[in-house]
Amino acid sequence: MKPLDDYIKKQLDAHLLRTEEILKVDMLTIISPFLSPLESRIKSVLENLKDRRSNLGIIIDTDGGLVEVAERIVYTIRQYYKEVYFLVPNKAMSAGTVFVMSGDKIFMDYFSCLGPIDPQILVEGRYIPALSYLNQFERLIEKSEKGELTTAEFALLNKLDLGELYQFEQARELSIELLEKWLSTYKFKNWIKTKTRKKNVTTYMKKRRAHKIGRLLSDMKRWHTHGRGINMQTLRDELELKIEDFNSVEGLSEEIKSYFELVQDYITREEYILLLHTREEFYGYQISPRSAP
């Protein structure tokens, strides 16, 4: 390891260790698209972590990917940890949003954002946002029923593959199903009484609220684009989701900001597309590994 790399690694380790002490958790950083074999690599990292605590904190930064990958990672993490806290210094989009919803706590600040849960589907060698196709199909069907379909739109409707549309629909339903299951099991586990009327909260009420959040996050008419960032205040106000502010825990905001700025600079310089970091392991992957000077 080059001297500069060694220095940066020691600085990042120090920030991660201080964050562990602040939250009383093990820490894992995931900066990566959610594509295979990410789940296998995370499994290996967690298996190699010694003297594990009962809870895990995850610093996550991702543009999303496959919700199936997120699902496998969640089940892997829950084999080792009772509670999981997600820390989002920048963004966790699409499948990353579904992943974050499996946490017992979610930490953000005014700059952080989650995104619409618009699942990615592999079509002809490229990943596409499924809801864009579904919304287009539903829009054309609605116009057809009203007799307002143009010749060009009729031709476009005929080109849409019904098999692919079904696949897109199922991907959307899987995202909502997982979000409903994880929110009601983990995030809402301490929701015992309703806020205003102080009624006992049932499992059905938790699932119904989680389902509503899932439907809202998958509503592209509300968010308009796949890459739309949904900030902490919107999550609190519109989705009525409890989000912890980094500033609510003494020293946490400073550590996360310093850590993330340093790791971003390092990733950019080294051209990493994937980075995993614990107190015992620092793993980065480049698209085209550099030759030694």
C-alpha cells in the first residue's frame, strides 16, 4: 500500500471506530450499486468480523440496482445483528431506499435523500426503471379507453411487450411487499400507541401504514422521475416516517461528514465503483484496475 493510501486508510478507520463508539454498534460502509455479487461480498465481510456487537450501523451511498440483491443482503445482515441503523450522508436511491427501510433506525440530515422505489430490470443487456414503462402503458391504455389515442401512440402501444410489462409489475409489487414486511417488523416495532388517540397499535395497523408508504414511494405521478431525491423533511411530513437527524446524537454529524468527504475523495481518485469498509477490512473494486507505477 502506498504511503498516502495507508494514511487515508488510517484516517477512515479512526472515523469509523469513533462512530462505532458513539452509536455502540459495529459499522459497515457500503458504497456500491446493488448488483451481484455484492451480497456475497457483504456475507464474507460480516463473517470475518470478530467480536461482533449486537447491533450494526451501515453507512450507505447508492444509486440503487436490483431489489433482489437488497433482499439477500438484509437477510444476511439479520443473521448476525438484532438491530440495524442506516446512516445516509448522501443518497440511497431505488433498491437502496427499499434496503434502508429494513432498518430499526434511519439517520439523515437536510442534504440526505432517499428515492422512489422504482425497481431496475435487466432488458437487452441494460438496466431500466420498470415504473417508467408501466406508467407509459397505463397512460396509453387510459387514453385508448377514452378514444383519445393518436396513431403514433397506437403504434407505440402495440410495440410494448406484455411479458416484460408483467415482469415490471411484479418487480414493483416485490419492492412494496418487502418494504411493508421490513417496516412493520423493524422500524415500527416500538410503535405501541397511536399519537393522538393513544389506541393500541396492531400488527394490521403497522402493515397497513407500511403498505401506504410503499405505494406512495412507488407513485411516479408524485415524484415524476426515477432519480428524484426525497429529503428528510418530506419523508417526515408526507410519509410520516420517523427519521433521526445526525445532529440529534452528540458528535455523530461531525464524524459522518468528515468520514464521507474523505472516502468520496478517495473513491474518486481510485475510480472505485464498489467500496466496503469495516474496522477489520477495507475492500475497493475498480472497473479497470490501475497498473502499478
